[in-house]
Amino acid sequence: MIVQTVAFVIKKEGRERFEGKTSKDVASMLEFPGCLSSECWFSEDKDTCEFMLVSKWESKKDFQNWLKRPEHLQEHRDAHKNKETKSSIVLEKTRKSYEVSA
């Protein structure tokens, strides 16, 4: 089993938009084969918000298959489209993977 985390530090004005995105991602993971659990943790300070998606998977391959699904790839293409002309709300992104040992 593995645990995947991805943390996004975002500009505070993007909170509502990012809440919608993470809510959709959590629901998608929970319906995907191999996903054992998924949740989103949230914190905020004066200027920023942080969203951390935490999911448990039967295998790393299961998580990679979730990442490769067409709608997820399209979201990334859309987010990077016209990147030079529009500012991103994401200030920082950190992804980690942990193996769970018995």
C-alpha cells in the first residue's frame, strides 16, 4: 500500500475555485479502482491557503493510472494553456509518496 500526498499553497483569492477542484478530485479518486481512501486537508493564514490531498492506494500503479485518465490530463493541459498571459493562483506544489510498511 502507498500513501500519496500533494500540497498546494495558493493565493487566498483562489480558495473557492480550488475547493471545487479538490472536492472533485477526492470524489474521483474514491471511485477509482485501487483507491482505498482520499481526503483533502485545508489550512489558511493571512495571505495564503493550503490544500493537501491525501490518498491511500493498493499500489503505485493504481495511483499512476488515476493520474493518466484523460480528464485529468486535459485539466493539466487547460491549466497550462496561456500560462504566460494569466497568473496562476498556485504558489507552491509539493508531492510525496510513502510506502506503508507492516
